[in-house]
Amino acid sequence: MPETNRFLDYAPAPESTAILNLRESYGLFIDGEFSDGHGESFPIISPATEAKIAQIATADASDVDRAVAAARRAYSRTWTKLSGADRGKYLFRIARLVQERARELAVAESLDNGKPIKESRDVDVPLVAAWFFYYAGWADKLDYAGLGPNPRSLGVAAQVIPWNFPLLMLAWKIAPALAAGNTVVIKPAETTPLTALIFAEILQQADLPVGVVNIITGAGDTGSLLVNHPDVNKVAFTGSTAVGRAIARSTAGSGKKLTLELGGKAANIVFDDAPMDQAIEGIVNGIFFNQGHVCCAGSRLLVQENVKDEVVDRLKARLSTLRLGDPLDKNTDIGAINSRAQLERIRELSNIGEQEGAERWTADCEIPKNGFWFAPTIFTNVSTSHRIAREEVFGPVLSVLSFRTPAEAISKANNTPYGLSAGIWSSNGSRVLGVADKLRAGVVWINTFNQFDPASPFGGYKESGYGREGGRHGLAAYLTGAALESSGRGSSSAALTKGASK
Ligand code: NAD
């Protein structure tokens, strides 16, 4: 055990799973109730233990038809007949039920996803409630949102989400869609559908009119059937750039409004006048939060050359204190990697990093026998051409590069096909503003990282996608004729790489 850990040993403090009322198997949530899927069902497992959690249905083409038809019926018969204020009441009710069942949702999320309970409890679930509260407030104020006169809903929204923030991504998708008057068919990721299915129970508790939200499960084939269904009006996708590109192609010319939230390779820029204690914590939070399974993770550390050694030494010391292990333990900092496939990708890219000449350092921590784990890792001597500096690892792996001048920092930060987020650490206000203005990233955090607020738009440039979620921008993506900069692809197609321009 490393020296630094000896004084920081904690007794195990696992959160009980007794609060969960799990079913052995889950069907598809269509028209307000669970029903069997016609595809082959599949098990979901805990990534920390590999123990089976439940059996999950797969929606085939006929099930996707059923779900879209239910959403269409609810759109024309109930949801559009309600006033904005009444739609808002349902959203408020959902938000309050999420708060009431917060502990259960946090435990389910950590069990299914592998993220530390302190993150699902203190970040994911509170933000889910915040998202519904925020958009509940907009439902009766669409006319005053600055989106033009009489903005109107689009119809049925097809939404596909990834596994890294399962319930939070669901909230980002469903809350603005419903506030704007649309109905929804959503597909969670195949490794993490559990909280979406518990959320279906919350919708029943909230008495949401049947068919307004339909939740179907399955893998990529189900997602593809959903986004390509002829009777959906809007597609919202969060996931990998490769799949996003395929969806942009297959829906081009279909008249479907499209928003894509894709990958990232964010630069976290540390100047020599940075508040260093905060910067070290910010770097750790930036890349090791949620095991680095974060699209906007600060995976490229750009540090000014004269403080590079100090920053790297302090980072290594700090990482040696992080506790890796049981996601349900309240002391855990680093949980499990979500799947074997993702673990293999992280290992492969890390091995390539070494082969290409970067220097690898890994925190000395005990790895549990079962499950999928990857210890926090730092690469130094990284050059901008290395694959670990260019490709999204989507794991707890930080690449460290250095720079001498602000201009060099900007040029290196922008030297990426992505453009989702960035961070700047400096005490010099004019330098911070000058650099932030030149970064091609949808979000730039100053002396902080990974801060999310429902009122603040979030989204990318270039291969990070187009469209914004959060704030008024997030509403615009679900309304006809609403024009806000970067609110997504309209009915005409646009090349993914063109995206929105700054
Ligand atoms: P993925 O693209 O493989 O899967 C995402 C979702 O798409 C899953 O539900 C999957 O079943 C579905 N899917 C797969 N193939 C499909 C197809 N052909 N048509 C329709 N749906 C399909 O990505 P992933 O591995 O689950 O997620 C990780 C990626 O998501 C990372 O690249 C990450 O950066 C990105 N991400 C982005 C954001 C953001 O807001 N920008 C947020 C979270 C994750």
C-alpha cells in the first residue's frame, strides 16, 4: 500500500441495497404499462461484481412501432390538449418524486453503472430533479423564451442515450421535450437501463397521461429502428461520434430535427499563475470523476512548462490517496468501469500510448478480483500526434502536454477533431477571458471543471455534435421555427463536421 494511503484507511461503509425493489425481469414501458418485448431478452450485470441484476426485454421493429404509435396518440389526444401550466404540473410532480425516491435511484444507478454512490447520490440524482424542476418552470412560458412568436411542439421525439450518466441523460432528454409539448420514446443504453425502468414506475406514480413517455430497451439495433422510424419528428442522440455520424446520414432529408451530443477530448489548461491547490483538485475532478466516463472530461492536461513537474508530482501524490473499489461504498472515489468492452478499449488505448513513446504512471491501488477496474493513470511525454492525445479514451486516463505561451496553449487545445468543453486555470482575469474566447469548445470552465446547471446550455462543435441541451437553447431543439444559435440541425441536413460555428 502506498505511504500516503496508510493514514487514510476507512472502514467499509457500503450503502444498503435493501431499499431496491427490483424485479427479476423488466419489459418495455409502452402506453403507461410494462409489456413483453419481441426481441431476445438479455441480462444486465453489476460491473463491480459481474453478478446478474435483472433480465431486460429487447424491442424489435413491431415493439418500436407500438411505442411510436403510443407516443403519437398521446401527442394528438392528450398532451397537446393540456395547457403549458398543466404540463408543468406533471414535470414538477416528476421532479418531486425523483427527490422522494432519490436514495433508491442513487443505489440503482451505482449498482448498474459502477459509479461511486457519492457521485450518484450527490451529483446525478440531484441534477435529475433540478432538470425537471427547471423545465417545469418553462412549460407555461414558451411565448416568453425569446424563441419567436407562438413556438410550437414538433410531435414525437425519439431519444437515444448512453451509459455514463443513465438517469441524468434521460432527464436532459425528457424534461425539455415534455415542457415544449412533445411526447417521447426513449431508449437507454443496453448496459444501464435500470434507472430508466424505475423512472417508468415514477411516471406511473405521477399519473402522467399514458403514452406521453415510452421507454424501450435493447441495443444499437433497437436504437437504429427508433431513430429511423418514419413517424418521429425529432431525434435527440447522445453517444459516440461514430453512431452520431451514422444517424446524421440516415436521417438527412427526412425532415426530422436532429441534435447530437457526441464525444470530446477536452483540454484543461493550467497556467503558472493558477490557484494551484484548486487546480490539482480540478484536474482530478476533470478526468477521474465517473471513472473518466464523461464526454466533457478534461482528458488532455495542458500545463505551462515551468510548473509542469510540480503539477505532475502533486497530481501523483493526490491520485495515490483516491480509493478505488465497491461503488456502493460511501468512501469510494473511483468505481468500476461500466463494461468489459469499455475496459478493453481503455487498456488498448493505454497500451498504444506506451508503444507510441508516452510515459505511463498508474496509481498503486488494489484491484478487486471480480468486475471491471482500471486504476487512475497519467501519461507524460505525450505529443499532440499520439493517439492518447487525440482519441477519446473514456476512462480514468490523463494525457499531460505542456506549453510555453497562451498562443501555444490555444493552438494545442484546439488541435482536436472535437470541441465539447475546456478548462482554464489562472489568476489573471484578462488572460482567462482572452483565451476562453479563442477556444473552440461549447463549454469553457474557468478555475473549475465539470459544473452543470439546467439553465446553462451544453453542447459541442465539430465532431462533438450540434445542438444544445439545457437552458432556453435546450427548449429550442424541441420547438418548430425556434431559432437560437446552435439549437440543432433543422429539417435540412448539415454535415456533422460543419456543426455550429463560433
Ligand atoms: P454508443 O454510441 O455506442 O451508444 C449510445 C447509445 O446509442 C446506446 O443507447 C446504444 O444502444 C445506441 N446505439 C448504438 N448504435 C446505434 C445505432 N446505430 N443507431 C441508434 N442508436 C444506436 O456510445 P456509448 O459507448 O454508449 O457512449 C459513450 C459515448 O457517448 C462517448 O463517445 C461519449 O463521449 C458520448 N457521450 C456524449 C455526451 C454528450 O453530452 N456530448 C454525453 C455522454 C456520452
